Amino acid sequence: MAIEPVAPTGARQFEIVESRGATERFTLISPDVCVCKECLDEMKDPGNRRFEYPFINCTNCGPRFTIISDVPYDRPKTSMRNFEMCADCNAEYEDPTNRRFHAQPNACPVCGPHVFIANKDGALLGAGGNAIELGASLLKEGKILAVKGLGGFHLAVDAANESAVQRLRELKGRPDKPFALMAASVFQAAAYVEINDAEEQLLTSYHRPIVLLEKKDDDPGIRLAPSIAPYNTCLGIMLPYTPLHYLLLDKGPDVLVMTSGNRSGEPLSIDNDDAFDAFAHIADAFLFHDRDIYFRADDSIMRVQKAQGRFLRRSRGYAPLPVDLKPLSGKVLPRVMGCGAGLKATVCLTRERYGFLSQHIGDLENIKVNGFYDHTISHLKKITDIEPEIIAHDLHSGYYSTAWAKRKGEDGIPLLGVQHHHAHALSCMAENHLDGEVIALTLDGTGLGSDGHIWGGEVLTCTYESFERRARLLWLPMPGGDAAAREPWRMAAALLYKVYGRDFLGLDIPYIKEMNTSKLEFLAGMMEKQVNTPLTSSAGRLFDAISSLLCIRHEITHESQAAMALEAVANSQDIHARYHFEVRPQDDGCSVLDIAPAVDEIVGDIKAGRPAGIISAKFHNTLVAFFVAAAVKVRDASGLNRVVLSGGVFNNDRIFSGMIEALESCGFSVYTHSLVPCGDGGIALGQAMAAAAKWTRDH
Ligand code: ZN
Ligand code: ZN
Ligand code: FE
């Protein structure tokens, strides 16, 4: 806060005047906030004029980001502009003592938005309170309801109804990716999952993220549908956040599946007509409303690890709140942009000491997601009033984000290519306000290296300006290229080939028996001739390989599925043993983490009939010990003692917690993510920091 005395201007009274679109506009836009207790109490009071009104809100709560088209945040610049306030609402709006004083989305049943319900042929079945009653009773009957929410549509079914959940899976073409749930209360959720204090705080926070919570051991009395999250030890649960959700859960089932209403791979539907088109073959009915969503925001996904909330996806309830950053070399941050990578894309704009990370955009392989990407950038630029002076991008030229940056480069904006894992490391440094040089352990799926190979199991030393690669996982071929990321059995073959050569075909283990011999021979031939076998040091691919080698998962239908299944089988095992490995120094200064000795021991354990859960636990321990040993070597050589952990593999709790404990017991200061995702959703922040550092140095 800056205080400065000014000369009297001659004003005679205190006035609140209309906002002007000033040139130096800079207001922090609030994210959407869940309905507050006072509004909920009014909504439940039959004597209140907003009794059971699903759009009740006040200055303490309600929609913000998703209904705003421009700043300043006034009603005419929101999707409430179509609703003229009645006399009662207007009186509240103008009364400084009222909770709804200048509440831009203020509304009531007389003047505000309404809900209505339609069947799949588009016929209107009911409106207002009747629509919600009918929607709730359809859910109780096991029907699929498309529900228009705050940041987009959901597809809802009764979470206790297995056949309804399975039908939703079939119709949505989503065989086994976990569904998110919405539970009426913490009490309801606690029947199915373990909830500690930190988790309860997160669940009930006004951001209302989906929180991943450990399933309780099966109790036949209170089972939810098993196909909600098969092969998973957690359920993703959120509490209601709009008044409409509260009404629906109050009148309908206590726990609903609430999965994103989107066509596979596409952005969330936000428009009534589009949703009707997209889900006519899925939903039995549509619970619509007539307040437009200007800006889509997926539900945020979090998990408590080491007593702190961590993002798997940072979106509704958080975006566009900035990440508070530290100035570089004492100077405020320049206006720069990081444009993300290819998966789970977000973008980041910086200004002063803020990093504005966009909401989750999605995987940029889809043309509709590309459109949303463009739209997100122009909207974020508008509401933050940032026109970037330099744009940082990934090194991978195949990403839409990189192509987008290159187009801006042709218009004369300076560009900076930032290596994927360097950006991961910087995002962790930035949110922890670290300066100088650190050791970075970056473990993730795929990122293009500066040598043209695919990295993902790296030990770096880095600053905001540059990095050095100090150690990496052993190169493995990826037979079939991208196909190897979708088909973990290929990576298992690559791992065995690397250790045993062609002889692996003769191994007497279940993996070889379950595989088609001619397919394996074909793969071995590819690796021999080095045809379509790019090299990778990815930790994610190593997880895939082990998962398939243990016959847990040979093929996947969604990202990191094989790795998650591998973690899940190990979960209840309290095992401290590990396998052997070798850290081999190389001439180029980058040591190789050679996993071959461990693989041979794993094959031995498989032959000896050891359970997959134990082998998996030992593998996790091995990987942790491996990277800690590498970090110690780097410390010995460099004197650095601060370690940042980044990359999607740290979503694996066994790796995450194990790594922190092991590093700390070796005396390292360990820094982790809690403000942005450790996966590719956080990478734009790191890119932006690299660009800011370059700009600051050059000017
Ligand atoms: Zn309120
Ligand atoms: Zn009204
Ligand atoms: Fe990554």
C-alpha cells in the first residue's frame, strides 16, 4: 500500500461513480466463488423471495470469471447484461448497507435467469422449480442428465447406480478413466473415502476443487458403483458450488457422478445448442439455464500430499488469480508470455510481481481446443491488460503452442525457446521465490530435449537463464514412436531388449506368454535396425514398461494410466527394499542412471513368483534412491544444496513423498509445487520466467 498526500480537488461529497475503461487498467478479476452460507440459508427459507432460486448470489459469492467478457467488472460487461434488475433487486444493489450492494450478478426469480429442462428431442419438460424436481427424479431413476453449470456442462448420473454409470461410460466412449463425483456434504463423502483435516479444508474451501481422496476399504453396506474409478485407490470428490448443485443434490441422489460435458478430447460445452448437439446421444434430459457462460473453466483437481494441497489441474475457482512471484534482480517483472507445451495446456502472462496462469485449456491436438487456446490468450490479455514483449515456447515444433508463438514471431515479437524440463524446473523455482542456481529433478512423460531426443528423467542444474544436464535415465528406444506412449507393452519390450538383447524373446515370464510372439519379433527387428525407434530418457515411459512387464497394463486409454495402475498395486505395501542400479559418469558430464541391473532383478522376482505389489514397491524405492544418488553426486561437484522437484511423475505419491524424505535425510533443501501443477499445466509459468529473465538482462 502506498500512501501519498494530495491537494484538495474541490469535491463536496463522497460519490461512487461508474468505472471508466482507463488505459492503465489493472484490476485483479476474481475467480468464481462458491455460494456462501448466508445465500444458502436464504435459499432454504420458504419466506424468502429467493426461496429455492438457483441463481442466488451476493458480493461474497457467485459467478465471476466465467461470466465476464471484459474489464472493468460491471454488469454490462457480464452475461447478466441481458437481465434487467427488478425494483427489489435494484434497491439492494444501490444500498451500501446491503450484502448485495454492487453485486453485479444480483438476481431473483422475478428478474434473473431461470432453469428449464428438455428431453433429448428438445421438448420442454418443465421450468423453474419443476425443472429441478424433474431432473432430480430422473437422476434417481438412473437416467443421464446433462447439467449446465458455472464454467461448462456436466454429465450427471446417480453414483450408486452401477448400470447407470456403466451406461454413461459406454455412451461417452470412456472405458476406464475415473469419473469425478459431487457429494452433498463432507459427511456424505466420508462414507466412501478417508478425509483428513487438510483434505476437508480443501473440499470446503470456496474454490471447491475436485479433491482426490483415498477410497475406504470396501463396506458392502455403502458401496458406490465400482466402475466410477476402476484400478484406482482414490475417488475424485467435490462439494456442490452453485445453488443449482445444492438443490439438485438435496432433491436427488446424495452422490452424483459429475463428469465434464465435452466430446472426447474437445473443450467443455458451454452453449445450450452445442451441448444439445454433443450429448443428444448420451443424455436422457438436459437441465439448461439462460445465463450465458462467457468463459469456460473446467473443475480444478487437487490432492493433499505432505499436508499441502497440490494441483493436478488448476482451473475453476483459481484462474485467473495470479501466482505471486518475486521480482527478478530487484526489478518488477516485464510483460512476457509463456505459451505452454502440448498437453494440459495453459498460458501465462506476467506483469509487476504477478504470473497470470490461465485456466486449463486441454490437449492441443484437437482443432477445437486450438480455438479455445487462441480465445483464452486474447481474453487473458484483455482482462490483465498485458501485451507481451517477448514470448517463450517449447522446443517441440509440432506443438500448436509453438506454432502459435512462431506466428507472433513473424509479426516481430521476440521469441525464446525454452527446453521442456528447464521450464518445469523454473516453474517450481518461481512459485517458491528461488533465485540463483538449483538442482532440479524433473521426471515426466515426454519433453523434447535440446539434443533432439525425448527427455523425461533428468537431473539438471539451472538458473532462470540456462541449465546443464547432469544426469539422465538410460536411453530406451521407443519402438513405433508415439505408439509406444499409448501401448506400454512396446516399452516393456524395449526395456527387455536393452538389457538382454534379442534373447529376451526366450524369457520364461508371463509377459512374454501374454504377448503375440510375431509382434515382439517385429519390434525386436525394429530396434535392431533402429527404424522408427526414437530414444527416450523418460521416467513416465519407464513406468509404462514396468507396468506392462508385470502384466498390469499392456495398453492404455488415457494418459499415465499404466503408471497409475502400477502405483495402485504397490499402495498398501510397506516395503523398504530396492533393486540395484548404477550411476555411470560420462565424458559429456552427464551421468547415466543405468536401470539394467534392476531390470534383471525384477525379472528374477517375476520368475520367483513374487507378487506385483512388492515388485512395484521395490521399483518405486529404486527410482527414488537412483535420483537421490544422482543429486548427491551433483551436490558434491557443484556445492548446490537446493533441489526442486517437477514433472508429472510427482503426481505419484510414492515417488513424491519418498523423494522428499530421502532428499531431506541427505540434508537437501527440497522445494515442491503447491501453486501450479507439477505436470505440463504448470510449464507456462516456467517459460514465462525464462523470458522475463532474458528480457530483464537484455534491458
Ligand atoms: Zn452469497
Ligand atoms: Zn429481481
Ligand atoms: Fe512435462
